[in-house]
Amino acid sequence: MDEAVSRAARRSIVGKYLTEVSLFAKELCPEAKVEVTTESYEDEDGHVRIYPPAGLEQRQIEEIKGKIAERCVA
């Protein structure tokens, strides 16, 4: 039973962080398409995929990527 509670708690925490990252991405680039999945693979519990709008300069994309990476590592 403890394992089921632990698994549920872990999913809740992962969901919270995935939501936080996706909202931050939309804050940085409201025009971006953001997808969140909770598919597990090896040591990964979920993914946030961010698709910037066409025409965004590479410099702007790198800046967004950097800010999201800083938030995820901090």
C-alpha cells in the first residue's frame, strides 16, 4: 500500500513541476505551442515540449531555452 501512495505522491509532484515549467514557457513566449506528457522512459517521468512560433530568431529561442534550463536546474 505504501508503494501505491508513494507512486501517487510522486506523480502529483511531477505533475506540479511539469505544469510549472509549461506555464513559465508560455510566460516567456505566449505564442509557443507547449505540450506536456507524463510518459515515463528509463529515468524520466515526463516531458515538456515547446514549439516556438515560426519566425522567432535563433537568439530568442536560445534565450528562452536558457531561462527554462535555469528554472529546471535551480
